[in-house]
Amino acid sequence: MTWETIPQLVLSAGDRFGDAEAVVDGPLRLTFRQVVHRIRCAAGAFAAIGVEKGDRVAIWAPNSAEWIIAAFGLLTAGATLVPINTRYRQDEANDILVRSGAKAVLVEQGFLGLQFDAPPDIRVIDIKSDFLSSGEPFEAEISGSDIADIMYTSGTTGRPKGVMMNHRQTLRLFSEWCDLADLREEDRYLIVNPFFHMFGYKAGIIASFIRGATVYPMPVLDVDLLLDVVEREKITMLPGPPTLYHSLLAAAADGTHDLSSLRAAVTGSADIPVDLIRRIVSELPFQTIMTGYGLSEAGTATASRRTDTFEQVATTVGKPCTDIEIDIADDGEVLIRGYNVMRGYLDDPAATDEAIDSEGWLHTGDLGSLDEHGRLRILGRKKDMFIVGGFNAYPAEIESFLLEHPAVDQVAVIGVHDDRLGQVGKAFVVARSVISEEELIAWSRTRMAGFKAPRSIAFVDRLPTNATGKVMKDLLR
């Protein structure tokens, strides 16, 4: 079955899956019929306050059942969704609200200690109030080419930019994602990834309504609570960053929780140790594990396949999805072309032209290579590459070597100034066990070329990350 718009998909779920559970959020349990009714009423509530087709409505709130109802409700009313990172402070959120032209913003007052006041002319709605249930059922007429969402980039390399995607792009891409990730009807999907991010919203909520899976929203990652939910609710689908699977492995070793229901894992990172993938499959009950490569401007562009080996899943991000092209520019930059590429950056034609060339190739800013079978390997960010005595050094490659050492839990590598060589590598390491800087540097020199081996190592308690788990190397610099 194909749908032209996200509301068509979502509203059809009531008929397709009926009284099966759609959302479980603490004590709140809603069937597909019930949640579809609430979404229609939310659409009516938005229409009643003057939200019209093409208006933009923001959500600045953590994962919850209300987030789902609000997002699909405003889309059903014909509006465009603007999700905002819950880690942003008020000034940062206000900047996006103003630049996006948002008519209203839904917030959870008090989350992470924040009390929100919007700029003038932007209506603030408490997402936990009775607003979403206050309208009469409503549905606007929209088309697949209408902009469905404006998702702002993480802002690690400058001011966040608003990425515009339409309904048709999202539905086509994430329908395929369901197949690749092995998401099935009646799966119980615990969503740790934030809804304001593509992984939580599109590969999470939308994918679940495509397949008929039950969504379990988790507002913040609490490992003890997560383990309790997995055991109590018999969770089957659990994507997340590599650190999440380390926690699951520790729990499995302790034998404190029943994790036997877990079936499908999905992760994404340029620095997954091969041994971690092997352990996920051999020490945990997961039957499938997928990794992939995605970005706001193009969705999930590549994914591993179920026949891939442990090493292929760990060291590459898989092959392109259907009708998506991947190429490597002369300078090593990863290029993407296909139906999945964004419609552009909101109100920023210069940045759009810089990102998408005249032949339709999206310049990702990532460096990579393709193996003989077309699998993509990410070598790092173009801006992160450093040159050691004339040789290109790629942080992601160096990090993958360092992660093979049993004492290294997490690592990030940057280039720092050197009078003789121009730049050399410096590694920031979160250690799993005691090791000295000299020992780790000496070990590094046995595993990689001398110009790649870090010249200095700083041991830290944690690496600075943004809300989607990416290490913020600008802060390390």
C-alpha cells in the first residue's frame, strides 16, 4: 500500500490495525483506533486557533504520547512540523521559532527545569494540557509534494539550517527502512532516540505507523528504567547508539533482567568495534542488527543488509537504498543523489546551492570510500581531516583502530598544531580500565601507520555530545 501524505498513512492505521496497541506511555495505553481519533481532534484544535495549510508549528518537548498526537495532528491540519532539540536553551529555541516563522509552539513546561516564553506573536501551548483533545475531528486537503517538516541541523558547524522535506519523500524512504531494519507488525518498539531527530521521528514513529508496531516513548535515556520496560513489556525492537548496547551487554552478564524478547537492533556510527557487533549478536537475543548512514538533508541513504558479516556491519554503513546514488568526489567527499535529497534549506538559497550542485548531488561534508561491492565507509568529517607531514589522516579511521584496545571505551581524535609536521593527532579517551598515555601510544604504533598514531592522549570522564549522540569536536578543540 502506498500513501501520498503522512496523514493518509497515519489515519489509515485505525482501519489497518484497529484495536492493536499503538502507543504505550507509562500508564497510558492507546489503540490505533483511539490514537487516530485523538489525532483528528488535535487537527481540529489546531484549525480552531487559526492554523492553516502551510503554517508552521513547532514542538519543543521530549518523547511522549502527546508529542505523537501533536505532530500528526498538526500535519493533519495541513501545517508543517518544526521539531526543536530539547537540549536547546530558550534563546536557541527562540532563534529557530523566529527564523522558521512558527505560528505556535508546543512545550512541556518544566522539562529539564525549563519554563518557556515564546517571542511575540507565537502562541505557546502546554503539550500536557487539554488543548490536543479540545477540537472537533478535522482533516485538511494536502498533497505529497507539500513540505511536511523542517528539521534543523545540529548546529555543530554553525547556525542550524532548516531542512525541508515533503511527505512523499519521507513515506517512500522509511517504508524501505522498515524492511531493512526488520520492523514488523505487532513489534514493541522502545524509542530512545529523540523525536525531534530523524531517527526518533521518521525511523521511529512514522515507521511504526507504517508497520503497525507499538511505540514506547522514552523521554530521556534511563538505563535502569529501560531494562525494566524491556522485561515488563517484552520489547522486540530497540535501536540506539553503541553505548546503549554496552549497557545491555552488562545487564545480560549480570543476569538481572530478562531480555529474551529483543529481536531487532539498529545502530549507526562510524566507529563501531567489530567485537561489539559480534557480542550484540552472540551474547544478546537479537536476531538482526542494521547499521546505516543518514543525515537531515537526505534521510537514511545507506543501510547494511542481513547477509553482511560482523566486520561489514561494523566497518561500513552498508549499501545505498533503492534509487539512491552514492559517489565519492575527487577530494573524498561523500555525494548523494536521489529522490531523498532535501527540497532545500528554508529561506537560504545560497546555502542550498552550496550543498546541492547543478547535477543534483548533495555534498554531505563527510569523507568516505566505497568498497568493491558498493558498501560505503565513512572516514570522518571533511572539516575534521588533518594533514600530518603531507599525509591525510582521518579521525574516524584512527578512532576505529583505538577502539580495538580493550582499555578504550570511547574515543574522539582531532588534529592539533605541530611545528614540524603541521598537524598531529590527539586522542580524547574514555577508558574502560587503567592504561597510561605512553602504553596506548606505543600500542597504536603497532596497529597503524606512524602518521596516523596519536602523538598525545587526554583521558576524560566523558566526551561532549549533542542530543543525537554526535561528539562535538569543536568543544574538544
